Amino acid sequence: MFEDPLKLVLRLQPGTELPDIPQLERADLRAPRDRDLATSLRDALAHVRVDWD
């Protein structure tokens, strides 16, 4: 069984609640003008993975 090493750090303190987080709207991001930087950014964003579970 996996035990998250950050469990103690990320726990809520007694008497606190999670804040309400509004739904975020998609940003209209323009690619950087520099072609190499734009390529790197596109590649990085293609490999981003967020696992919320």
C-alpha cells in the first residue's frame, strides 16, 4: 500500500475547510514569437499530465 510522503504536510488543520475554488476558464495563449521557444512550449504542454486522484 502506497503512503503519500506529503500526507502530513498537506492535511487540513483542525477547524479549517477547503476553500471554494471557482471553475477556471480556458486561457487564450498565444505562442511565443521565437520559433524554438514555441516548439519547446508546445512539446512541454503536450506532455503535461495532472492526476487529481
